[in-house]
Amino acid sequence: MKTEIKKLLKSIQIKAQKIGRPLRLMELCGTHSQTIAQNGIKSLMPDNIRLVSGPGCPVCVTAQKDIDIMVGLALAGIPVAVYGDAVQVPGNLMSLEEAGRKGAEVYIVYDITEAVKIAQKKPQLVFFGLGFETTTGMTAWAIKQGLMVYSAHKLFPPAMKALLANKKIKVDGFIDPGHVSVIIGVDVYCQFPIPQVVAGFEGKDVLIAIEKLLTQILNKERKVENAYQRLVKKEGNLKAQKLIQEVFKVADADWRGLGKIKKSGLKIRSKYQQQDAEVVHKKLIQKIKKEIKIKPSACQCGLVLQGLVEAKQCPLFGRSCTPDNPQGACMVSVEGSCNVEFRYVQNNK
Amino acid sequence: MSRITNKLRSLLLEKMEKNKTIELEAGAGGKKSNDLISQIKKNLMFQSRWKNTDDDGATFTIGKEHLTFTADAFIVDPLFFPGGDIGKIAICGTINDLSVMGARPIGIALSLVIEEGFPEKDLQKIIQSIGKISKATGVPIVTGDTKVTEKGKIDKLEITTAGVGIAKKIIQNNGARVGDVVVASGNLGEHAVALLAKRFNYQSKIKSDCRPLILELQAVGKYLTSCKDPTRGGSAAVLNEIAEKSKIKILLEEERLPFAKEVVALSELLGIDKFSFPSEGRFVATTPQKYASKVIKILQKYNSEAKIIGTVQKGKGVYLKTSLGGTKIIDVPQGKLIPRIC
């Protein structure tokens, strides 16, 4: 092991011991959850430090209603395109993958330029726009190219605000997202009175962030540090911000698990309404919304996403909800908290 | 709460039973593939005097030798790719399935289903690749069948090969023992990356690793306690199979992983686990510590990247010791390879 890593781990050990009390540090970004899982970082933490995943996986926080609408459009014969890991997320009726099996035209794309290409042959194509500021810029670009989009895009800071407003949630520090911060910069986080570090995506980056958070907690500081300066600028990416502003307007949005959060979503401006699936297919979407029957479910994805319950505590976990047959988004992604937990339980039986 | 759960569960099960169709993921070599195969086996009589019927090839003991028999169907898109084509894979795949069982292949049956309108020169090219490997390895094509279907009934071309071989000693996949080391015969996953790069128009120097494994396995077979070629499901699937059947734990070390830089890069770019990338001309195996350096020395004559990648320990499952010192589970891939967006 490199001496630098050893030093970091040692410092984390010492500081955690000095702090003594149990700490919960929340990574807000899905890719950080991935880094933590890939590098086995949880297994390296002192006993009193728990790393919990926040609502930073855009697929996981996408509301069932939005999935239902996309499924409804697809089943009505409209070709749809979607990022890979969103196809398996169940809505109230079914997932987009199941819709595909029932004959709907569902295209999985790796990046939005593929959707733009498909739309040249199939101008009716509706792209499922989801994700935070990281993917929104690209969607804005594609809308300007003429791609039709159903926007479930979300803004990151309002979710952080909502998390902090919930008194039940106990978090001692945030590992702020890296990719999102490349776009929105660092200043925007200063409104939150909690220790925060913007981190990169190497294993070492996450260890550095944890070490810096512990230092802040130990010194009773509450500031925003940028440990990802090689990519994240203080003011962010102004060009992308301008593009997003030009195409999107801020609106209220539904979050899986968090409910409706004011001014936390992005809808397409009327200037681009010909590319807005919600305008073009207004009647059809109204009909779909009317027909949605909320499936009773004991799925606790929402609470898991907020770090309020552990995956294992959900009554569906490992019973009707498994990676083969996921009932909630946290079980879909291989790095979703429930999915990761399930595999650990399986292997350690 | 548990009453609600039970009700939900029975509703779900009912729903699942009613509209069950075969999912694409069931063909990807992961857990769903295993489920499908169990379903198929339920209605078939297996075994009789045959052994190893859930391994790469089944074996039938005649005197002191073991007849080994295997079959494999190939549907590859694209048919031609950097480093090979469907024909090369079809013959190598069957030769390799016999070779990893410790058998010397003695003959191959070749069956072709061709879609009406398929270009004759492409077919010739594919058959020539099969002929080339057959000649180079000395394994003849001894019988076969050819069918042509109406346009649209199949996608271009499907090839099935079956092969028989003879083994003095079968290498089973349940033979790994605590204290063994895990070896890879070369860098893994390059077949998948060559195809994915072509599919996504990425420029890449990586070529498919498709090749016959006869010579190296003839050379080291006697030292191996288990051996598999990581085709569908990649190294994640086959290492888990060895661990499960041998009732041991495999611990890999990140710093010794057998992946080329480009394979890792594409894995990260597409968000697909590199351990689930298939290879078509590599194997992973276990060997007792005392033979380890001998095995590696021999294997490096065929591929300079052959190396020890981990150890066999008490326990279960496959784990990776990361370069930061943490541990991570390497699980059987769930279904088809789906990229993440976040």
C-alpha cells in the first residue's frame, strides 16, 4: 500500500478516535457510492464512522410517476430512449425494460448524442431526461438540436436543503458531489451549515475528503473545502450554466423518497415547447396520470435514500425485493445501498 | 407488516408465473442464465453414466481414459471484429471448453444456419477462419450440417459446434484447495472490449483475445486443481463457480489484476464491471503453491501477461483486496451488461 494512503488511513483512525462519538458521513453522489464500493472503503473505516449514501443517484431519486409516464408513452407506441440503468427501475405498472418486452420501442443509450441520432430516423422519439446538473447541460444541448425530451431533471442543492431540514436525519458531514460541482461550482454549498468537502472520484480522493471532514468536526468548523480543484472551479462551468438557463426553467419536482421539493426540478422553457414531450403529448400524459394506480408497496427506498433506515430493515429486503426482481431503485443499481447490502448478506450467510 | 409482505409476495409471484417469457438477460451468463438452465434440466434426464454434466464438458469414462463431450452455439454481433470473426470463436470456443477440462480435442462437428441473402464471400471468409484454426491445432472438423432459412427468420448466421476429446485426467472445477494460488493465462476481457469498442465507435488498439488454448493447457493441465475459460459472465462468473463448487474463498489482489489499461478505461467509461467482460482465449485456474512458479513460467511462453492474481482461502465467495487495502465482493453478474449513468 502506498505510504500516502497509509498516512491518510492512520490520520482517519486517530481523528475518529479523538472524536469518539459515532459519526455519520453522507456521500451525496452516486459515483462516490460507486468509488466507496469499488475500493472497499467501508471496510477500512474505524468502528465509529458510518458512511451513508444520500439521494445522489439520479436514477434512484426519479419519481415513480415519471417512470409511469415514460412507460405509458412507450406503451402508446411512442419510441423512447433512456440511459441504461434507468430501464430496470420499476414504476407503479412496470419498468421500461418490461415495456420493451411487451413490444414497446425502448432504446438504451450510453450518451445523448445516440438519442439525437436515433431521433433523426424516428422524429417522434422521446428522450427521458434525468439526472442532476451533470447531465442537464447535455440535455439542453440536445434540445437545441431538436431532440424531444421528457424532463425529470433535478437540481442538487434543494435536495441538500431538504435533507438538512429533516430533523430526523442525523448527518455530521457531506462529501459534496464532484461532477455536479464541476458545473455549479463551490460557492452554492456555503449556505449549508455543516462540514463539507467537494471530492474527486479516485479512492484516494474519498479518503482525503473523509480525513478533511474529520478535521473540521474535530475543530468544530463548518466550512466548504474543495479537494477536487483539478476539475472544480469556484464559480463552476459558466458556459454550461448559461446553456441550462437558456433551455430550462426552475420548477417544483417530485423525488422518490423525499416527496415534492419546491424549486428543485427543471422543466423546458416555452421557447422550446416543440421539443417538450409534456407539451406535445399533453393529453396523453394527462390520461396516463389519471390511469396510474399507485401500487401498494412496503418499499422503503425513500427512507433508505435519506439514511433513515438500513436496507436490511425494509420488510421487502431479500424477500420479494432482490437484485433479480427489484421493487425499488436502491436494489436496481449494482451500487445502490440495498443491492450492495443484499450481496454482502448472501456471501456471508 | 409481515402480513402485507407475504400478500405482496404472493401477488408478485402470481404475476411472474402468469406472464413468464424468456428474458434476454437469461443468456448473459449470470444468475438468470443459471436459473434458466435449471428450468431446462428439470425436464431432461441428465447424467446416466456421464459425469461433470454441469461443467464445460461432460465426461464418460472408458477404461483409463475419459471421453469428453461439449457443444456451443454462437450468435455474435458484429460477425467480424478486430482479432477474429464468428467462425474463429465457434471453433476456439469448443476446443477451449474441451481443453479446460483437461481433454485433448479429437474432432469437431460444425452446424450452420444461414439466413437467405447472406453474402457468399463472407461465408467463405468465416469458413476459412474455422479451417485455419482446425489446421493449426490439428483438430479436424469431422461432421456437420448446413441449413438455409428464409430472410428474417434468423439474424444472418448462427453456428453451433460440438466437440469430443480424450482426457487422462479431468480438471474439475471443484478441485481448488485452501492454499492454492489463482492464475490467469493472460490479460482478461479483451474480447468484450474489442466488440464494445466497435459497437460504440471508440478507437482502440485492443483486439479480441480469441484463440485456441490447447498447447498451454496440455503443458500445465497436470498441475491445475481447477480451470475455467471466462467466456459469458467473465471472470466474475467463473471464479464464483470455482469458489462455490470447491467450497472455498478466492481473494484477488487489485494490484495484480490481469486487465490492460484500455480494458479498465472502457469499463469505467461505460460503467460495466470489468470482471464481467468475456474472454474467448484465456483461462483462469488454481494450482497448489508449490507448482505456481512453474505454471507461470510455462504460461508466459504463450502469453507474457500470465500471472498469479490471487489466493484460495477458507470461506466462500470471491473478494478483491483493493489497492487502498479494503475488500470488495466480486459477484456473479446479474444479467445483461447495463451501463450506469451516475
